Amino acid sequence: MPGIRNFTLVIRGERRERDPSMTATSSAIGGRLNRDSDDLLVVEDLKTHFEVPAGMVKAVDGVSFSLGRGRTLGVVGESGSGKTVLSRTLMNLNLGSNVHSSGSAIFEGRQLVGVKPKQLRDLWGLDIAMVFQDPMTSLNPVVKVGRQVTEHIRKHLGVSKAEARETAIQLLRSVRIPEAESRFEAYPHELSGGMRQRVSIAIALACGPKLLLADEPTTALDVTVQHQILNLLAQQRRERNMAMVLVTHDLGVVAGRTDEIAVMYAGRIVEKASTKVLFSDVRHPYTEALLRSIPKTSNRNHTRLAAIAGRPPDLINPPSGCKFSPRCPYAQPKCFEEEPPEVNAFEDHLFSCHYPVGTEENKAAWDRNLAAGRPETVAVATGSVSEVDIRAKGEEILADLTTSEGAD
Ligand SMILES: Nc1ncnc2c1ncn2[C@@H]1O[C@H](COP(=O)(O)OP(=O)(O)OP(=O)(O)O)[C@@H](O)[C@H]1O
Ligand code: SF4
Ligand SMILES: [Mg+2]
């Protein structure tokens, strides 16, 4: 098969020959994972490009995944990797004549891509809702929070004013806003950042959506409040059997809170697996670098963060071959020439790399680069957490966050 060599995978200390079913395809990662009739959302080769004077910004460049009812997908990547554009594309919120979207996103049999926003208005809020990073951008600063919740309820559910008020107060209580009746009369600026985010979550949940897109819902909040909001979202998701796409730049945020994780780089998903597999058996060097940069939650103040060397790629003129090649400690000549194909390994673990972490070829690539003094390799080596430590660290972080999930 062109572009892919046989290799031996090392999985949790065990050495296994490549599975015969392991396949390489030219399509983007993720389309086949957990695909079944219960899929709520099926995304295929989704692209959103923006035409700007300097050229075409390929913000989302061939993303595929599917999401089952009640499941949570974490979408993780550095700033500029296309996470928000992906969420906004699913909500049909990227408007303007310079926006070029293609591919497909089918939600319960309805196409979301390439249709006029007014054709989807009945889906927004009712079936698909979104929570944004900064609640101040989604809340109206001059309208009392209670009215913002009731307006949403009345618009979508057509209930009386009194019923809407009663429902709104119950919703505010369900997102654990203390003294919900008095907070009903408050303006957004009178609430803390965490309370404002709870209000925007209440609005998003008001009509019982089947899918919630949460785009960095806790980035603007301090660490303690972050945990509370993430736990609130997880609790609401469970109680409502709602599917969720949780977007974040922090791999630590999605550990223990998602069923699957998709790692985005330069507008594409480069690795996707169940959360447990991704943390214990990382394959893509970019995911490994993200993992290395997570501080241990029990010791956040004392853990040195390893930043990923180099800058995210130019999305107008991305590097040829693998887009991570200029920053990758394992990069070999082939990486600069050939885009790696998608590989489907064990347990529906998908990744796109010529020299996946944990293989003999990866180790040889590391040794060659280290001997040659490749700066990106030396930087990691002198950082340094060894590959074995990375795996142990993944499992440790997962266990750490899983046990802290219940705390609010
Ligand atoms: N309307 C637009 N016109 C041109 N380029 C855009 C537009 N919106 C987003 N982009 C570009 O698309 C790329 C992806 O942006 P996006 O906001 O999705 O990143 P992100 O992964 O959400 O980052 P962050 O973690 O900082 O929120 C960026 O390079 C951004 O500058
Ligand atoms: S080893 Fe090569 S293909 Fe894999 S991420 Fe690094 S540069 Fe890309
Ligand atoms: Mg964003």
C-alpha cells in the first residue's frame, strides 16, 4: 500500500503485529468511528475556507466524525487549529461572501452544510444549542438575565409568560444558581463570570437540545469555577441523554469527561480514539506533545509545562507533506514530502502519521534526529519526558481527572 509501511505496534508494554484490518485511506480521519444507526450527527469531509486578500484560509480542511446520541466528543487543539470554525460551521454561523463551506454534516437526517440559515432556524436552540467561550458575547448586557431565559423559552416553546418564568427559574436552579428568583432580576454584569456562564448554559439547555456544542466554555474562568462548570455540563448531559461536542485547547479538560477525543491540527483531525485509548496509547506526535504540556492537576503549581516547539502552521500556505513536520521531533524526509494517510489501528483508533509513537520506526526516527541534533528533537530530549513516561503520565492524568469529576 503506498505511503504506509508495515510496523509493529507497542501497546501498553505488549508488542503486537499490525492488525490485518488496519487500513490506510486518503480520506480525513474519524468518519468510521462508532458509525451506526444511532448516530445523531455524521460529518463527512467538512471544509470551511475563508477567502482573504492573502489567499484562502483553510480553517477546517476535511473533517469527518460521527457522534452517537448521548455521547460526548472532545475536540482538542492549539489556538488556530480550527475548533471554533468547526463548531460554527455545524451551527451554520459562518456567514459572509468570503466563506466557502463544503462536505456534509447530517443531523438526524438533515443536512446542515450549504443550506440557508433560515432553513435551520427550527433546529437552533431546539435541537442544537451552543455555549460560547465568553458568556458576555452571548448574553445581552442591557437585558435582565431572567428575561433572556424566558424570551428564549417563549420563542421556541410558545408557552405563556407565567409558564416561561416558572421554567426559567427551575432552569436557573438546575444549573445551580443560588437564589434563582432574585438572580432572575439581575443584569449580566451583576453576576460573576461563573454565574454568567451558568446562565448561558441554562439558555442553551432551555429547550432540551439533543446536541450541545460547548466551545471553550470555561477558558475565561478561574480553575475552581472551571471544574464546577465542566461538572455541571457533564451532569446535565447525563440527565438529559444529550450529545455534546466539548471544544478545548486543553487535553486535561476532556480527560474523564468525554467518550472520545478528536485532536485537531491545521484544520484536520490528526488522531481520534476513545478517551481511555487516547490517553493510554497515544500515537500521533502532536497529541503526545499536547499531553506533555498538561500539568498534573494534583500538582498544577509545581509542574513545568512543556510548550510545543515552533508555531502553528500558516493556514493559507501550509507546509507540504505532514503539516506538523516543521515542529515534529520524529520528522523524517518522507514527512516533508508525503501527507500521511489515515490509519485505523486497534479499537477504532485513528491517526495520521508515517512514524506513529510507540513503533520501532518511531524510535529509530527519534534516534536519527537526536544524533543529527535536530533542534525540535533536542528540545524535547532536554525537556524531557521519555516516551514511557508520556504513557504513564496519560494514564495518571486520566485517573486523576476521573476521580475529581464528581467534585463540585
Ligand atoms: N472569518 C474569518 N476570516 C478569515 N479567517 C478566519 C475567520 N475565522 C477564523 N479564521 C481563521 O481560521 C483559523 C481557525 O480559527 P479558529 O477560531 O477556529 O481557531 P480555534 O482552534 O478555535 O482557536 P482558539 O483556541 O484560539 O479559539 C484561524 O487561523 C483564524 O484566524
Ligand atoms: S512523524 Fe512525520 S508524519 Fe508523523 S507527525 Fe511527525 S512529521 Fe508528521
Ligand atoms: Mg476557538
